[in-house]
Amino acid sequence: MPGHLAPPVWQGFYRVPQLRRWQRAISTRFSCRAFSKPADLSQLAGLEYAAQRVCLPGIRITLSTKGAQRLVIPVPLFPGFEGLQQYAVLLARRDIPQAGLLAGISGEAFVLEATHLGLGSCWMTGNYRRSEARALAREEEQVMAVIPLGQPQDPQGARNRRRKDLSALCQENPSDWPHWAYKAAEAVRQAPSALNRQPWRMSCAGATLQLTSPRFGSLEDGIATLHLEAAAYAHERAWRFGQNARSILLKAEETSDAF
């Protein structure tokens, strides 16, 4: 995988206050499909600011406050959306390596910032009209996902979220891991994934936690990576890619000055 000798681009990219905010938002984020009303002006300003601050190089997020009724393609037997008026489009330059991974990291940072602002959101990689999303893209960009946004009808929707037991995602007993690694693994467990498959597997040796997935580098791998980075915000961290191109490794050490 290109770049696995150099530190990944997100290492040191986000500031501690951002990561701490997102770490707190992880437990309350959920896939929202029913909105009571759109984001208000203050929330929109926060989203616009976040879209400019969270994107890794080659990634861009743009907001749309019109045309949402044309965005979603109805699918029989699949939950639709209620009250949708706003959405974001996640874009990546066609020429950047690891576009899915970097877009997933950037997009989930944006989603967690939206959660912090009191907004609901939902990742969508299918069942939307590509023409609507592509209208917001530049010639050199590809659409990676769209993210419906708004004030949720049920602000406590995270209580209905279903996830696998943590032990199902870990190759060893996570209770035996360092506390930071256990917390980071739990943050990955709460990450959204396509069809809620949760394809990740984790293992820990010493001060290093390894995240593996069958085809590492997807959007959902980026989402999980952002959750790891946020969960370990209070520690000195070093990232590297695994040699098999199917994993990412995070080494963390205790520090007293990250707060």
C-alpha cells in the first residue's frame, strides 16, 4: 500500500479539542432517517465551518439546502426518509491514493461534529440519484457518499442502535488489553458500516492496537479509523499501515498534557 513507511496523513491533523468533542459524540451518533426540521442558521454555520476544517488533503465536503426531495431513490422494503431537506456530499479527488479511507475519516469527523451540534445524519453510498450529488462536484472529483442532515425526530435514537458484542470483533479478550485499547475498540464497535456488517477485527499486543478488515481502505475503514483516533485523543499516538495492506496499527502511550 503506498505510503506505509511514512506516517499517515491524518496523524497530527486533528487537534485535541476536536478529537475530544468527537469522542463524546460517538456514543450518541446514530443513523437518522426521520427529521423534525432542518438545521437552523447557527447549526448550518457550524456545519459549513466544520466542512472546511475536517477534510484531509484531496477530500471536500459541500452542503446542499435544496433538492433533497429528489435525492433519495425509494426502495421497496427499505426504510425511507422523513422530513429530509438538507444533505452533504462527500467528494474525493480522482487522483489521490486511499480515497475511500481518507474520505471515511473526513466524513465521519464531519458527522460527529454534526452530532455535537445536535443534528442527526446518515451515511448513504447507494439509493440516491447520482446526478443530484454530481452537480455539486468539480470535474476532478468523484462522489464518495451523501450524508442526509437535520434535527432528529428522536434525539435519543442511539438507544435503538444494534451492534455486535465487542468480543466478536476482537481476536483476544479485550478485557485483558490496556484501558485505552479497550476504549478504542469499543469506539470501533459503535462505528457505522454498510448493512451494519461491522467487518473489522482487532488485536492488541503491548501498546499497539491493530485494526483489520477484508479489503482495507474502504469508507467504513476510514470511519473506524477516525473512531480510533478520537477514542485515543488523550495519548501520544503513532500510526502505520500493516505490511499485508489489510490493516492499520495504532501505538499509544500515556501522556499527562493532552487535556
